[in-house]
Amino acid sequence: MALPALFTRRLALFPWTEQDIDPLHLLWTGAEVRRFLWNDQIISREQTEKTVRACILAAERRGIGQWTIHEGDSAVLSGFCGFRLSEDTGEAELLYGLTPARWRHGFATEAAEEALRYAFDGDLIAYVAARTNERNTTSEAVMRRLGMAFDGRIECENGPVVCYSLTRHAFARRRETQCGVRGISCP
């Protein structure tokens, strides 16, 4: 099952392809991005290639995966968003990241909202988890704006991590509440 392209008012989200390996590697090895995404480790191009190919395969098998984020009709990568499936439990984890020039414009929230709509409305997942380093307060704010529930804090080798989750039911309830209230157009 191939992932569809998704579109929001300002963004275009395209399923990962092998052509995204180099732009994603450049994004993921940037000092400001890797600080929270890869525990400040510079990953190899081979690791990026392995990650992208695994995600493409998961998308083909389960219809759940990752998208590149582009502003409007730009071909330039602004970031990524989507889901990683746990090899152990099959549970979906929401992931997102943007180029520093696109931070604080609401793009992560907008892209994640659309990815969640696709996954929940398509009955592809019933529950999603997300987590971030406790110092990454901007990412945690995205999780709260998405209506995710705080599940707790855990200690990891690279410092404390905050954990959030969202169910299909809570997402639908939140959308019903928002429709018409803030001028949000709901399908």
C-alpha cells in the first residue's frame, strides 16, 4: 500500500523515496537538528539510507510511514513527518523535524496534524506515541498542540525524555471541538 501525498493549506507532504536519502542526511546531520533527533550523533549516510529504506518498506506493507515536508510547491526540503513502527510491538511513534529556518512557523504542528488525520481516519492506527528530550520544549509544545496526553518522564542515557500519546478517539473528539470554533475547516 503506497502512501499518498498529503496537502495542507501551506504544506505538501510526499512519501519518502530513495531520492530523499541525501536531503534527509543533510538535515539529520545538521548540528541544531541532530542535537535532539539523533542524540547529537553524526549518523553515516549508510544509516540514513537504512532508515529511509526501512520506512519505505513499512509504508508498502502497512500503509504507515514518513513524508518529506515542502513549503507550498517548493522542491526544497523543509523537514519530515510521519510514523515509525516499533519492531517489538508494532506501535506507531510520531516523528517530525524541520530545518532550523522553518522552526516556529507552525509547520511541525500542521504536518503532524495532517499525518495523524491520514493514519487515524484511514483506520491504520488506533494509538500513537511521541517522545522528546525534556530540553526540547518546542517539540513538546507541538505534542501538546496536537492534543496529546502527557504519559510521564523517563530517564535515558542522553537525559530525561518526556512521553506523550494520542488515541484515535481523542483525536476525533478534539477535531469535533475545533471545527467552526477557530475557523478550522474539517472534512
